Amino acid sequence: MRSHCVKVLGTGSGIPEGRLTNNDLEKMVETSDEWITARTGIKERRIVKPHESAATLSLQAAWTALERASVSPSELDVIIVATVTPEMPFPATACILQDQLGATKAACFDLEAGCTGFVYALSVAEKYLRGGGGEKALIIGVETLSRIVDWQDRSTCVLFGDGAGAAVLGIADEPGVLATYLGADGRGGPLLELPAGGSRIPPTSETIERRLHYIKMSGNEVFRFAVKIMEEASREVLRRARVPIEDVDLFVPHQANIRIIDSAAKRLGIPRDRIFLNVQKYGNTSSASIPIALNEAWEENRIFAGDLVLLVGFGAGLTWGSALIRW
Ligand code: COA
């Protein structure tokens, strides 16, 4: 009989080599390493070179995840790419990746759920496989936020970075993804948006002049929302899986700001040694943040077979999501 569990079979990442430190930013806008470190925990972020893009980073992450999962591209039934910075508006970055991988039988689409994109992709792929859509899925979170950041706006440009993370999922006999929880509140959309370039405000020389093709954010409001929703989303997925919080071996939160993570962890009563942190190295890489962290946690031997891992994210939309995984 067909099994109804979906496991993570392998992870990977695609990290650009270009580094931008807080000291570099001091030369670009009126800021300081002290301010950025104290307010965000970020020390540096990775930035793509002109020849790099969503597809090149995704391809790197995908090959590593496939190799570790011992899955060949031709076995993939679906590819989902979560991103707010796709290769282009269409075709989907997932289709471009499919062609480069030679994953000929995979259905492909992109998914946009702000920084929660990877958790959304995980939840959708898990249900797709469990619902009979196939045996193997490739999910990616990828961003080249440096291409949509306003490098003259010190309140946002210090926060974001580029990168990709991937996971291969497969039908298995033993439990893997135990529960997921997704949510959204569109009323909060204006708090974090890229106003122009879509059907409401198509690109013109005026929209470029008015800097409407860059990220606009109300930092304080997003901060308050983030702390509250990280706690709620963590508790809800644990409730769905009937797992007490003490049983979680590692929390892998969206890496937006160390203060958001610390405040949420305090509300949940989670000690620092059970939280994976790499925001200091990459800044906020949106959809790529959780899969990069998950992959790095695995590479650094912070996750072992049988461990309970909790992913929790929030982002533009506003959106939020959580997933509890038995590794
Ligand atoms: N360097 C120096 N000063 C800066 C600065 C920078 N890079 N950016 C802003 N400031 C200034 C502000 O102008 C303000 O000055 P003022 O008091 O003279 O007006 C002061 O610092 C305080 O700004 P404030 O916005 O209150 O700081 P904060 O403590 O809220 O921190 C954020 C700002 C953006 C770090 C914080 O709000 C945050 O992390 N929000 C969530 C953002 C996020 O995670 N977004 C992604 C969601 S997926």
C-alpha cells in the first residue's frame, strides 16, 4: 500500500561569493556597524555578481540537494520555486530550472508568499505528494534582493541579502513532515511592498525616477507583527502535531533580525542553544532564509536523524507559516 508520509531527503544551498559588510555600507549610506549590529544582528550579507540570477543560485542549491537525496532530476514530479525576485515575470523560474536540470516529467510553478515562501512551498509540495501527485518534489527558496533594494534607503538596504536554499522531498514509510500551518492577512500588504512593475503601476521612466521599483517597508509595524506571529505560528503547528514545545530539538526561524528571533523565543520559552542562527552572515534573504538555515544546520551537525525540527516564517503579504519535521 502507498505510504502517506513525506520526508526531507536532502538539502542544499546556493550562496553567492560576493560579500557586503556593515563597514562597506558605512561608505554607501549614513549608518554604522554598531547601529546595524545592535538593531539587527547582521554583520554582512551576500550579493550576486552581474552574471548571477535567481536561476543560477537555484541550480546550485538544487544539484546539491538532489545529490544528497540520491534523486536524479528525471525522477522529480514537481518543482516549486518560492521567490519575490524571479528570473523574470514569466516564464516561471521553476520552468527555467526544469530545463537546466533536465527534469522532464516535473510540473513546475513559482510561488510568491514573501519571506514565508519556502514554508508555503514545503506545505504545498507535501500535500501534492500525499494527494497522489507523485513521489518526489524539489522545492527552492531563492532571492536576489540586492536587485530590488533601494541602496539610498538606509532603513532597508542594510537588512537584505541574496541566496538560495533547496530541499528534495519524497514519499516515505516513516514520518517526516508531521504538520504544517499557513496563514495570511492581506490588510497588512502596504507594510512591506514593491509598488511598481505590476499591472497597477506598470514601469515608466516616471516610476523609475520616483524609485517605485524598490522595497518599501514600515519597519516598526513589521517588527511587532513578526514577534507576535512567530509565537502564534509555532504554537499552532505544535498543537496540530500534538507535540509539546520541549520536544523540539531545533528551531529554524526566518532570519530577518536577531531581535525578532530573541523576542519570539522568549515568549515561547526556547533557549538560544535550540535555535539556529545565521542572520549575522546573510542578513534577510526572504524565501531563501529558512532553507539556507536548514541546510547549514544539517551541514554543521545540528540536526540528526529522528530530531524534531520546527520551521517558522513570516513576511510580505502579510503571510506566515510553520512546519514541524521529524528528520
Ligand atoms: N543606520 C542608522 N540609523 C538608522 C538606520 C541605519 N541603517 N536605519 C534607520 N535609522 C534611524 C532611523 O532614521 C531612526 O532615526 P530617528 O529616531 O532620528 O527617526 C532611528 O534609526 C530608529 O529607527 P527605528 O525604525 O525606530 O529603528 P528600529 O529599532 O525599529 O529598527 C529595523 C529598525 C528596520 C531594524 C526594525 O524595525 C526591524 O527589523 N523591523 C522588521 C523588518 C523586517 O524584518 N522586515 C522583513 C520582514 S520579512
